[in-house]
Amino acid sequence: MSRQFADIIIPVAVPGSFTYEVPEHLQGAVRRGSLVNVPFGQSRKSTGLVVKIHEIPPAEVSLREVDSLLPGETAVNDRLTDFLLWISDYYMAYPGEVMKAAIPSADDLPGRVLKRRQKEEPDVPESELIMPAELNRVQMEAYNSVKQLFADRETVLLHGVTSSGKTEIYIHLMREQLDQGKQVLYMLPEIALTTQIIERLRKHFGSAIGVFHSRLTPAARRKVWKKVSEGSLRAVLGVRSSLFLPFSDLGLIIVDEEHDSSYKQYDPAPRYHARDAGMMLARIHGGRVLLGSATPSLESYHNALSGRYGFVELLTRYGEVMMPEMVIADTRRGGKKRGPSARFSPLLLEAMEEALKREEQVILFQNRRGFSPFLMCSDCGHVPACTNCSVSYTYHKSINRLVCHYCGKSVRPPSECPDCGSVNISTMGFGTERIEEEIRLLFPSARVARMDQDTVRNRGAASDILSSFAAGETDILIGTQMISKGLDFERLTVVGILDADNMMHFPDFRAHERSFQLMEQVSGRAGRRTRRGKVIIQTADPANMVLRQVLKHDYRSMSSVQLEERALFGYPPFTRIIRIALKHRDLDELSASAARLADTLRRHLGNRVLGPEFPMVMQVQKWYIKTVMIKIDSTLSPSKVKELVRRTMESELKYPRKGLLRIHADVDPQ
């Protein structure tokens, strides 16, 4: 028997793959997509993914052999293997980083003995499954338009206002695919959203649909992986990581709330965007992608207007429910207030009181967690800051700690100022924790809950909070942006946006778009059934253009203005961006490296290279950071630019210096 070799990806951050010899007794069994155990390093064993089988030995290299083959049900099919390699190439990630993110570790794979029995989700008996609800005329027109466009478009954008009934259209399209024997992936941006949606979907699809996300136990993830691989689980509701499940025949990917930045993975690598990567996965399977949003990303909207995507609009709410009444509360009026009511306008307090009298519900939105964003000495102005990161500590009153939201370091609040010795130390600004405390004082008989990263850390906490609110067991829900997305509450009639200015004045070219999306989305939670909702937006800048657009729910005006500005200044969707981040513990070494790298790139790309610059937070965990940005316009080949970036980064890493330099590239940063 001739010698056989396997190119294998190991889950480590190094370029390329490693070649091993396949022993005779495993030849034929080890194939592309197999997961194998191999020796790696001096004495370590590792799980690897086979990406190629061949008979060409590397020249003058002594090879080690594959140890063993993992159970057959753990194999990765060709389509998933192709997808993982594409992720590595497009997003400039090492193949091992992609494997580590995509494939369960050896201990998490199917075929391992379970030490404890997992709680099973109860299946809905087939006799109790319900058929999709009959679509109204407007929904049916949209549904038929989507199907017609899928005949010659891989991707369709469904622009449907909040509460227009997009989910019912999704269910009809899913049913059609499942009846054809295809698989369906329904993606959401946040784990918290899966609880409310899965209950609805299980009534239609029973055991044919499952859930996949990182909050599941390892055993539950194993089970979903195995059932998808076998084909017994034909529909999955999941977040971005569900793209990496071993689908065999994926007919449709639904990306709900497609505009949401949570679809982008930041750290660790691979830094992929699940919406965009989903389009490639669908193409590999010969399937279709439906993007849904009330506030589409400007990239998707531009692609729809230009004809690259199919485009369908659904611009009336289901049941002719009116869009909420939008009211501006000018926080400059009324002078300085003190006490619990200081952060709430009379307009908002009055609307809340009336809603509670009618036994209706209220949502208060503040996109900042903690009690206070920072402490400050009233005498000298000193602000306690993290010693690891270039940011102030956030004060969390419930634990009486100052916490860094970047590295997690926490310290006790100072009893006196370390600079001047003053005891006059004040909390400045407000987060969700402070809002909760003050609302409990203002409305002592109301049932109040808070939903942010601090309250949903434990498994099931987010589900419990949302279920309680949906059941009418909570009167006032206070939260960050996780309460703005795709949730439907029958009794909710009043929404308060407590600090619109913080969103609108963020220094980023997407700030206008993002603030419009966030305010429009959270506003859309109000009055979704029989009563018209009311939204009170608190601001000290009532003339701001984005507020005028939000007041009219005028997405078209917002998108037109922003697309014109983006075209003028050369930002997406008219260019693509690669952002290179360099990190070093020595600021001088970092500055020299960043300047050298930018100069090298600028010699090839000219003024398309911006920087180096410090990001808003210039130091995290004692690592200083500088960034270089590249704009790729239509005259450049993205693949050639990426190759130039790879070579330049590798060259800079080899340059002699003191200490360790870290570099990574982020393709299509958000």
C-alpha cells in the first residue's frame, strides 16, 4: 500500500496546516473533514481537522503519524470544511483560530460518555402542532415577492417596520423549505431573543427545530451538532456561532435584525460577520438568504437599491396598528433638579403614571450599565481610572465596587481623593443600576426589573426576566440595548429613551445610522397590539437631524443623507475597510512599529491608508493600542490588498524590537 499523507489544521494561531502520515490501518477511514488525534509539540496531543489527503510527502521532513480517528459522527462535511477555509481567507484569520471557534473541543464532541443526564426540552406532540397563520393581504404580497425574487437572487432584503408581521412570513418560508426536505437556519443577534421566538416556532415545527448558542451546556451543544449532522434536526434557531453547525443541505438562512452589530465577532479571532458569512454559506449549499429588519444596515439597503439583492418592503404594522407617538423632552428646560426625579422629565413621569394606572407596562432604555459611569472629586476634578486600561472605573453600587468594563479589574471606592485628600467625591452620570434605584423610589408599588450584562450573567436569567415581563408580572423594565431587539409585549405602551445624546454624539462614521436604528427599534416595542404606544426621547439637542428623522420614522431620509455623506468621504458601502490593530506594552516601541507598518502600506496604497491613530481606549490590560485603517475602493482588488497586508504584518512581526508586538487585521470592522 502506498504512503498517504494528510494536511491537518490544529487549533492554534499559526499560518496554514501541518502534514502528518496516515498509518496503513487508518488509510481509507481518514478523509477530508475527519477529526483526528495527532501528536503536536514536544509531548502534547491535539484534535485536528483533515483538509486534504494526498500522496506527496514534504521534502526532507520527518513526519509523525495520525494517532487515531474520532467517531464518525464528528466528521466535518465538505461544505463546512470549504466554509471554514473561506472564513480563514476572507477574514484574515489563521485556520486554527477558525477551527477552534467552529468545532467543539474533543471533550465536547458527540460520542463521549455523558456523566450526568441533561434536561430535555419537551417535544410538542405532532397532533398539537399548528399550521402557520394565514397571512394578510400585505404580508401575502411580501411573501410572494420574496419567493419570486429568490428565483434569480441569492439574497433578498425584507424591510418591514416594527410589528409588521415579518416573523409570520419567515415561518411560511421555513415550512416551504422543510417540506422540500431542506434545512433552515434562523439567526438572531442575541441569545436573549431565542427564548421568546423558540416557544413560538416549536408550536409550528415541534422536534424538527432546535436552539444553538454558547449558553447551552456542552452536552446540549453536542446533541445539536450530532442531530444536525445526521439530518434529524432540520431547522435551527441560533446566534452567529450556529453558522458552524454541520448542515448537509441548507436551503434557507434567515438573518433577523440583520442590521445588528452583534452579528460581528470581535475578539477572539476569527473576526467574522455572521450576516455576510451566511451569504457565502448559503452559496456553498446552493441556498438562499433572507435579511430582515425594520432599520436595515446601510450596506444591505444600498445593495438592495442597486439591484444586487432583491428588495421587498412591508411598511404597515400588522392589524393596522398605528406607529407609536413620538415626543421630545428637552432636558435643558426646567433647570437643575435634585433627587430621584432628576433624570426623568415631567413628560416621561406623567406618561409612566398614566400607563401604570391602566395596568400597562413601561420600558426605560439607558445604554449604559452600572450605577454611575465614573466618580469625580468635587474639589480637584480627579477621576479614579483603571491602572490597566485608559478608562475610568464604573461605579456599581450593589457590590460597592469600582469596575473596569474592559479588563474586569475592581477596587473599593476611595473614601477620600488620592490627589487632594478631599472627601467630596461624587457619582457622575447614570447607568441602569441607578435608574432602577430611583424608579423604585418614585414608584414604590411598581414591580421593577433590570436587564443588562450584570443581571443576565447566570444561565436562564435573561429568559426569566423576559418571561416575567411578557406574563405581566413586571410593570417597569429598565435595560440596555438588549431590550431593543425584536421583542413583543402585549401590555407595553410607554417607552422612555433616557439619554439620546450619548448615542448621537459618538465619534464614529456610523453614529447617525446606529442611533437612528437603536431609537427606532426600542420605540417599536411600544403599542404593538390594541393601544397606540408613546415614546418619550430625552435630549439636550432637540434640533438634531437624527431626532427629526426618528420622530417621523423616516428611514428613507436617514439612509439618503447618510449614503450621500458616505459616498463623499469614501466609507462603506462605497469602500471596504481593513483595520489593523497593533499592541505593545511599551508606547515608544508601539509607535515606531505602527508608523513603519503604515508607511510601508502607504507606499503601495497612497492616501487610502489612514493613521496610525490611538483608538478611543488607547490601553487595555496594560497593552497600548494603535490602529491603521485601509479603505479599499472599486479600483483595488480586495484579495491583493489582503495579501499585501499579510506580508506587511509578517514583516513587522519579524522586525527586531524589545518586547512582544501583537498585530491583527479586522476585515469589515463595525
